[in-house]
Amino acid sequence: MQAMGIDIGGSGVKGAPVDLDTGELTAKRRRIKTPRPSTPQAVIEVVKEVVDHHGWTGPVGVTVPSVVIGGVVHSAANIDDGWIGFPAEQAFEDALGVDVVVLNDADAAGMAEAHYGAARDHAGVCILLTFGTGIGSALLVDEVLSPNTEFGHLEFRGMEAEDYAAARLVERDHMDVGWWASRVNEFLQHIDRIFSPQTIVFGGGISKRFDDFSHLFDTKADVVPAELRNNAGIVGAAMAAAGRIDV
Ligand code: BGC
């Protein structure tokens, strides 16, 4: 079975159809810059362009960098405030004319890694963290998701954790990667203390450099790099569209 996944991020909107037997994209993903301001209407137009580009008429899953409950968006840390309270699922269905499921981006990535990637066959408590503009989180217990955990907004060292350790500090603000990784290590140790996960999956674009800094991590949990890299959100969104994630 195939479904289309769309991943809305702070910098790009990416989408492709996904083969759900293998977790692989069946066409080259289409990426369009996230409009600024990233209002719901502007982003919906771009999502429609991505879906039309693929000539897709089946179910679509859409991720947003926000808390999502019952298809309604409840937070907007790195996206326009107009999303707060926005009935996104209904609006996407109206615009696209197909069935749509909307969910949090890190939750989608976590489920994708649990089925096809780094967290496959990991029993017990597994936490996926995505390091990008913000820090996203997915909490899985025996591959069952507890949605909308938002660990990036835990208060840490007097600020929100994502202001202390998101990858934007390296990618945009030019912090030394070793210095940043030692901050990440402190945050991972904090997660260790509170949740005692067996596995932490380290995701986000910067995970491709995992081998450069993972020696700085000293945690009880096993920290493993994400395998689906930048496609995890798309794959998880497609899984949700196919009814394979309860959100
Ligand atoms: C948002 C989360 C999101 C994460 C990664 C955070 O700022 O609050 O919902 O998962 O960024 O995009």
C-alpha cells in the first residue's frame, strides 16, 4: 500500500508518496521553501503544490512542528502563531479534496524509526529526539506512541531546552559543534534521569554528523543515530495517512 507524506518544517515543505511495505519513497521528494510568514493559508497552498506535483489523489498525512490533538493545532513555537487553534485536518481536506491526517513532526519521525529504522525491534521505552530549529520528541513504549510530548520545551539551565541545545545553534548561530554536543549531552542525561529510556534515537538533519560528536555523549540509554534521516517525517506522515498511527 502507498500513501503520501508531507513534512512541514521551519525552512521547507517536503513530500513524496511512500511504499508502506518497505518505508521507502516511491518518487523523488518535492521540496518547496516554507513561505514567510508561514500562515496556515500560505502553507496550505504550498502543500497543495507538492501534492499536485506528484499527481496524488489518495490519502495524505501532514506533519506540523506543533502539538496536534484531533486534527487541531495547539502550539506554534517555530511557525506562524496563526496555527494556534487552527483546525488543520479539516482545512487540508477542504483544500486537497482527499482524506488527511495531521500530526506532530517528531511523533511521525519516531513512528517511522520504530517501524523501519533505528528503533525497529527496540522493546521498552524509546525516545526519539529531533535536533533542528527546535527539539522535537517522540515517546514510544513497546512501539506505541504517547503523542505530543514536547521535551524540547522542558525547562533546562534556566531556559527552554531547545534554546539551549537545538541544532540551529550550530547550523545558524555558528556554535562550535563540540561545545554544542556537550550541551546536548547534558540534556540527554536529564532525559535519562527523568524517563530512563533504553534507547534514544538521535534525529534531525545534523544526525548525519553523528559520528563526529557522539563520543561526547555519556548516557545510560543507548544513543543511536536515526536511519531515515530527513525522510522520517514524510514516512511517518504516510503511515498516519494509512491509519497506522493512533494520534
Ligand atoms: C515544537 C515541536 C516540534 C519541534 C521540532 C518544537 O519547537 O514545539 O512541536 O516537534 O519543535 O520541530
